[in-house]
Amino acid sequence: MENRENFRYQKVFLTDGKNYPLPHLEGAIREILVDKDTMGAEDLTVGLCIYQPGSYHEKHAHSECEEIMYCISGKCVGGIGDHESIDMPGDILFIPRGATHWFYNPYNEPEIHLFAYTRPNLKTAGYSVESEGYKEIGSEVESSLESSSK
């Protein structure tokens, strides 16, 4: 049996993943667990989010990938296009390629969800937060966010 610390295909949330903070994603933890950088994935990005009460992820899109969000606990409001609904434990939300979508937690308890993209990292997913001037999230934006938090 391989030693857990040296096993590259197993990660622990809040310990081994990579946190990708985004502008205005206040009160939330958003951590990439599986992608090209963390585990060498060629076709997939998987992460976990904890949205504290009041936190939100503004309208954004992924021009080059589909996404799913699976609600584990708590509740949040999710929107796609011109539709909004309450996401509760056990719900799976599918976001088509390029669809504008958003999430927010107006409730009094944290919401936890797993998400997956059909690309190996955020840059190849075509991640964009247009309202903040970020056409895509990639190494340049990640570097500026990391240096500003130091």
C-alpha cells in the first residue's frame, strides 16, 4: 500500500487542493481538487465550494466547457440564462457550454457543493467574469491574485 502523503492521485479538501479566489467571491471557499496542475488530469476539473451565508459568485460563463454542480448540503440559489432556482442537497445543476450562470447563498447556513468542468483547468474552460474585466481566468490572473494577497 502506498503512503498517503506520496500518492499523487488522492487529495484532501482544504489541505492539498488549490484555492482559486475570484473577485467578489466573498465569504466562500472555492478549491480545485483535480485538474491538470493538481493531478495531471487531461479532460476534467473537479472542485469543492463552501458558500457562507451572503456569499455569491456573480454572473459568469465558461465558453469552452460544460459544468455540473452537485449540492451536498445547505441551499443556494443558482441561475442559468433567465431562470433561477433553489438548489438543495441531492440536486444536480447542469450548465451548458457558454451559458451565463451564477450562484448565491441568501440563507442562514453554509452551502457545500461539488463542481466539475469538462476541461483540465480553468484557463482551457474559457472561464470569464466579464463584469470584472476578466475575460478568462488563467495564469496571469491567478498570479496577480496571489501576489495581491501576500
